[in-house]
Amino acid sequence: MWSIARFADIRKYNLHCHTQFCDGRSSMREFVDAALSQGFDAIGFTPHSPVPIESPCNMSREDVAAYLAEIERLQEYAAGKLDIFAGMEVDYLGSEWGPSSSYIASLPLDYIIGSVHFIPDQNGQLIDIDGRFSSFRRKMHSYFDNDIRYVVNTFFTRSIEMVEAGGFDIVGHLDKVGRNASLFAPGIEDEPWYCRHVETLIDAIASRGSMAVEINTKVTDDTGRTFPRERWLTRLLRAGIPIVVNSDSHYADKLSAGRQTAFTLLRTAREALCR
């Protein structure tokens, strides 16, 4: 049974990894070997879930059985040395698809990360706003009429809908839209209306009482930032929301990327809370 309590920061773990079953660039075996060589206690795999739309980054339903079989094989391979968990990062696409969908609930998963990567444009077409800024900027022009406020508003509205629908354990990269949004419109993350969105989302998560938030360190080594931004960590702790640290790694050699930085930021946030 899933329990966030077992992943206190005294353990070495990573619960957000992408491999050959979606858009990852290393195999599950390579991740396990990396975890063993670095003294990890636990690793969790989270392929991007099947979705009912075309997406080159998401796994197919046909591959789910093979993924779960590989989990079992690697659990035997690393028995007694490393805990291996079967997770999935499930995209929220609206009321028609998300972590609470019956298909996802039917899978024998240890835990689920709920994330927003796709939002509808003004005509209702689902567009992937994740990824590199060059792609984001192009999509802003092609699909969103360069309306960054619409994109941000919709991202957070969808995130709150996902939280309210439930069916998952960890909120993935809570404010990830902020990185591309701030490159498109510098200073946007400091604007009061943007901050209200983050506050409202944190309140929604806290009201559920059963979800953790990850400190996602995928770009920390390259950019210095985490998702959520450092400024929100004390707010999360004050709200009583459990926190885990994940690298969202797509390469086995990035398993520990940004990890120490994140724990340092988290320790500083806890100290600030106690002042």
C-alpha cells in the first residue's frame, strides 16, 4: 500500500523516472543499475500514461503489460538491495481523462503522479505546452494567439480540476508552466494574479489531505530552479503538505540531478518556518 511516510528525506529515493516505455532515453535496467551504484534505497518508474490522443511522449496501452512485467523482473534482479515501485505519470486532459479515470484505477500500480502537460487552446484543441522554450514560443504564436495569461490561467485551472478529481498520490511539477511563461513574459511569476493561482492550487492540495507535492529537480542543475520555485516551499510546509524530491529523469545518469540542492532548499524552508 502507498504511504508517503516511508519516503522521509533520510532515505535515498527517486520516484519520477522515464524510460524506454515513453520518452525516456535509458532503459529501466540502466536506471536500476545506476540506483544500485549510487546507494539508492528505492526507485519508482513513472512512464507517461496512455492517453486518448496522439502523443509521441506517452506510452501505449499495448505496452502497459510489458512495463509491469519488467517491474517484476527487475524486482527479482535487485531483491534485497533496492525497492522498485511501479508508478505512472498520468496526464490530466479534462473530465474525459486523468488520474481518476477507471482505466488508470484498474492498473496494479504502487502510486500515481498527476500532471498537466496539455491544455486546450481557445478552440478546444489540446496542446502540449511542456518542453523547450523554442517549442513553447512557437505554440504560443500558432495556437494561443500569444495570450500568455490565457495559457497560465488554463494551466492552473486544469491543475485544480485534477486535484479535485483525485485518484493520484503526488502532484507533478506543480508550477512548471512558470518557467516557459517567465521566458515569454519576464517577471510574470512575481505578478499578484500569478501568485494567487499558486496559492489557490496549494490550498486545493492541502484540502485533499492525501496528496504529496514533489520538488522536481529536472532542470535544477542547468537553471538553478525547482518546480515549485523555492519561494513556495515554506508555504507548502505551512499547509502541512508532504513533500518528496524527484529528478523527473529521462536519463539514468541524471538520477541524482539536483537532489542535494533540493534538500538544501527544503531544509532552509523548514528552518524559516520555525523562526
